[in-house]
Amino acid sequence: MLHSGVKLCARLLLLSLSWGGTHSTGGPGSTLPPVVSGPPLSSDVRSVVFKGESQVEEVQVVRPLTLALECTWTGSQDRPHNISGFWRKDGSELADSRRPVLLENQQYNLRRAFSITDEEGLGNYSCVFDNQAEVDFILAAPRVGEVRDKPIVSYVGDSVVLQCKMEDTKPQPNSWTWYRANGTDKELLDPEPDSPRYQIHNQEGKTKLTVRNLTEADSGAYYCGAVYDISVTLSRVDLRVITFLEPLKPFLVIVGEVLVLVSLILLYERTKAHGPQPDNTLSDDQAHKLTPDDAGGEVTDSSTRQRKV
């Protein structure tokens, strides 16, 4: 009896340990989620050798990558043995980037690798040599070409096609998007295929937005977006919708001014024609004041008449 009791206690103890062990890992059959790591970033190097005080280098970035920037400066005339060098991002010095740069082969070299993983990583990177010379690396997604300075003009009730195009020499975007300015925000235009108002057509390196049945409310700013893995590049297209009377307004203003001028001239002539006529009869005082020549060489008085003998 004692032996069976001991065996029962041992079984209960094993069952208790087994239950506690399974629940300590999160439940029966539960396992920790595996750690998933993304694909390694591609790498690239941009090097610049310069002699002057400054230089600007544009770098097109289309996808996340590890980018090594390298600056080689031939130095000033004196060329000290070592100088101070550091890096800036958008005008602010990067922490722990300042270090001494030795003169090697009559030039100074500064290099640093940056992980550009999203749009926040783009911007202006500068390598600075002792505040005497610097190179600005402008990292940005490719810009859309054909920037228009003047708006596209169309009429009420018509249709208009807005177009953006990426140059053939630049990396082509993955896709295109269109936005319309709505105050300080941008409203995404994502029309249905059978939309009666908007139609978007993308073809390789260009995109077209068709707007039908225009109204004056359609006037404003539109933005096409070239979508890359790293960022979206926007380009602005302005649209102005007018009525058919709009081009005639300057002509109508001129016609109105001419009509007003002609009316004033006619009114003046009419007033002049119906004004008081001049009186040619002489008053008594005017008659007395006549000179002998005006009276024909003879002076006549009402009381006496004198004649030369």
C-alpha cells in the first residue's frame, strides 16, 4: 500500500512539472516567432576630386541602399600636415563625424558610408575640410522633366489632357500617381476605369490625366508623382478654365470706351447747336461811343447838327 502511494505521488509530481513547463512557453505547441530579416541593401560609391573651395554633385537615388561618399581635396597652397574634416546633413554637423585628416600624396581624403533606407535619408550631404572647402552631395529621386511655367488654358465644357514625362536618360519610375491641390493638402486622384470625369493613362516614362466636362471649379494646381522605391517625385501642372467670353473681355472694354467717347462728342455738339445765338444790335451807349470812322466820317447829335462850310 505504501509502495503504490509513492508511485502515485511521483506521477502527480511529473504531471505537475510537465504542465508548468508547457505553459511557461506560452501554451501547448507554441513557439517563438522567427526573426525575419529583409534583403541586404545594395551598395554604391560616389567619389569627387576637386581643387577649388566648393563643388556640387547631384546623386539620383531610386531605391534604398548603402551609399559611400568620398571627397578628395588637393588642398590650399600651404597644405598643412593635417586638417580637421567633418560631415553635415542639411546644414547640421553630424555627430561623431569630425576627425583629423592627414595630407597624403599632396591631397586630403574624407569618406563615410550612409544607409539611405527611406525618403528621410535623402537630402544634402556635405564633406567639409577645415571650413575651407566642401563638396555638397544632393541626394534625390529623379526629377520629372518638362516643367511648365505657364498654366494650361481650356474652356468650360471642353476636355483637357495634363501630361508629365520622365526623360529617357533618367531611371524610369515604377508607376505614376496624380494629385489635385486642395488648400494646403493634396487630394489623391484615383478614378474608376469608367469614370466620366477623370481618366489616367500611364505609358512607360510618361503619364496623362484627362479631365472631361470642365468647369471653372476645375481650375487650380495638379501634381503628377513619379513613384520610386525610395520616394515619390512631384511635378506641378497648373490648369485655368475660362468661358468663351473671357478672350473677348479686352475687346469689349475697348468698344465700351469708344462708345463713351463718341457719346460725349455728340452731346457736346448738340449742346452747342441749341445754345443762345449772338445779338448783333448795338445799345445806345455803344452807339454813342462810335468813332467818326465807324460812323462813316459823320458825327450826329440828337440835339444839334453841325456841318462844315
